[in-house]
Amino acid sequence: MLKVGSKRRRTKAQIMAEKEEEEKQNAEQALKLASVNDLESRINQLENQVQNGKAASSLMSQFINAGLVQQTSDDSFIIHGSHGDRDFKAFDQ
């Protein structure tokens, strides 16, 4: 008869299975952590791009207000310079 407070002994196979399961969980956690780190890095990059975009937008608005640049469409501009007017597209297609 087993004592009431005694622990049940595990077999080597059970111990190995538990270790393998723990290693599997640790590997999954490491992958998830790497994924979170990658996402945080991507978020930081996008935040930097947003800040750069805001700065560029502000600068272009100042040029337009000063009469140095004329916006002809959403992505097309004419720069009025000492060497004549030059057309530019904001996005290469």
C-alpha cells in the first residue's frame, strides 16, 4: 500500500517526454520573443518614417507658401529656380 503523502515515481520515458515538451515550449517562446522584437523594430522604423514624412511635408508647404514650388497635382511639382522651372514627380512610377 502507498502512503498517503508519498509521491508517484515517474519513468525515464515520462521524464524524457516532459523534458522534450519543456524544450519545445522554450523554443516556441524564443520564436515568439524574436517575432515581438522584430515587430518592435519595424514599429520604430515606421515611426521614424512618419516623422520624416511630417518634416518633408512641412518643408514642402513652406516652399509652396514662399512661391518657390508650385504643386500641379498630388504628386507633381514645379520648382521655380534661377535656372528656370523644373518639373518633378513625388513618386517614381
